[in-house]
Amino acid sequence: MSNENNRDFENLLKSVSNQLGKSPEELTQASQNGDIENLLGNLNPSDAQKIKKILSDKNMSNKILSTPQAQNLIKKLLGEN
């Protein structure tokens, strides 16, 4: 990953960590361990349930991941943009 993409990823991670009330390290560890409960712990129950529903529905997840915005973010994170 290039330095610019690495900075973008770090900024995204910090932003998400602030929104979820978790440290970037906690988010990284939870995502690597597949610990969704830990990642969603500080969200209100309604929002957490919506995210769990999306993640558990393969068709819905694929639909979201196939949007141009998601594709651009994925490419940026992978250093392809």
C-alpha cells in the first residue's frame, strides 16, 4: 500500500473508531478475529441490528459491495486507485 493510501486508510480507521468509540487497535483486532459484537458494541441496538442483518444477508452484502462508492473505497484501500 502506498504512503498516501496508507494515510487514507489510517484516517478512515480513526474516523470509524471515533464513531464507534473504539481505538483503532481494538477495531483492527476485532476485524481480524471476526468479532462483530465487539465492533458494534457502542452502536445503538437498532443500528447494530441493521448492520448485523446486512452482514448476514449475502445478497444484501453483495449489493452494497457492488456500488461504485464501495468499489472505489476498496480499490483505494488496496492501492489500486
